[in-house]
Amino acid sequence: MTILPDWTTIPRVELDRLLVGYCEEGLTASAIAKKFLNASRSAVIGRVHRKKLSLGNGQPRKGMTGRRKADADPAPKVAKAKPVRASKLVQQTSSWRGANNPPASDFKARAEQRAKSPGLPAHLLTGEPRRSAIDLSIVPVSRKLALTELTEQTCKWPNGDPQAEDFGFCGNDAAETGPYCRYHARLASAPPIHRLSVPRDA
């Protein structure tokens, strides 16, 4: 049984001499680390790098070693073909929109295309803002139901302050619109400006 040298206590001159020999043999950092006690692969890599040595690929070198002779023919270099890039115009017209669509910068052509489209609503074709279909001026009468009186078919819109005695829920029919009646469902999905104009007791 051979005694392995300790990486931490061996003199640096002796360590460097051993590393040069192992690198010339073509050993990897892991294989070199196994030849020492208290040596890690990372420690070997760091020391080899500082000494400007090169590690092998794990196989000892065979055959030709050293430099090539000057009179030997160098290996011919093969030129790599450059990848062909599509022009920006081709990239723009063949985008996700399709090849027949005008570019995004051609506003007039895009507007004509939108006008020809059969599926767009009229307010988008004319450019006018859509009128809100919410009529918040007609407030339904609240039934002021208690929490225990709510069912799946009643509106669960809270009315008033939860700490007050007269607090209750709307209680109107909410069978097909989710948890709220039609009025409160529209109110919940309305922009904040519409909600501010509605009285608190609604």
C-alpha cells in the first residue's frame, strides 16, 4: 500500500512537480485529486490554472506528442457558410398576422382592412367610443336579507355598513348572473367612474 501525499502539508515545490507530471500524463482534475489526501477537484483545477498547465481528458496521451513538424502539411481549413438572414421587410410582412396583411405602420391600409372585416362591431368601425349599456339610474329595491337568509338564487350585494343595525344584502333574483342580480352584476363590472356616481345605498 502506497502512502498518498497530503495536499495541505506537501511542500509547494514538490506539489508543482507532481502536478506537471500528472498533467503531462493527461490526467483529469478528478484523477489527480485521487492521488492526494485532502485534495478536491476544485483545488486541483485552481492550482493547475495558476501554474498555467493544461489538464487532460482522462486518457493518457498516445502516439504523437509535442509540436507538429514545420514541414508537415497543415490541415486544410473548411470555411463555414454564413447563415442567410431574411430582410426586415420579409420579416415584417410574414409575421404572425399573415403575409397578406399590411404592415403595422400603414395606418390607412390597416383601417381599410378593419372596415372590410365582417366580425367587428359598428363602434370599432366608426372609431366612436362604445356607449355604456349600464343604466345606473334605476336602482332595484333591496330586500335587506340577513346573511343566513341568502341562497344560491339571491343577490349577495351588501347594502350599508356591516356594523350598523339595518345592514343587509340585496336579495333580488340572481339565478343566471352569478352571485349578484343583473343590476349589481353590471355595477360590479362598471368602471370606477360609474360606481362613484351611484348612491351608497344602491
